[in-house]
Amino acid sequence: MTTIYHNPRCRKSRETLAILEEQKEEFNIIKYLETPPSEKELTEVIKMLEISPVELIRKTEKLWKENYK
């Protein structure tokens, strides 16, 4: 089953959710701001996507810009 880590405030996340709903297939929604993924889950997602951890970060967020950029 497909899983989407969803943020209702994010336009791209809402668009992705709409695509999944149009496909009429079952999927699991995890609102990651309410239920943050564990370190193990994040490691699995990073491995599955074949990306570096920093590529998961929303770099346009104020928190990132002020503290980590």
C-alpha cells in the first residue's frame, strides 16, 4: 500500500494527495507534523528514495533559514 507523509499546509502535498484520491486506490496518510516519523522510518524513506537526508528538508521554512542554512 502507498503511504503519503502529508502536510495539509503544503500545496505540493495537497496536490499529491489529490492525485492519489483520483486513482481510487487505497493509501495510508500520515500527517507527519502530528505524528512525526521515527528515526528508523526516516532512514527507510531515505534509503527507498535514494537521497541524502538533507534532501528531505523543507529549505524554504523560516526555521531552516534562521537556524541551519
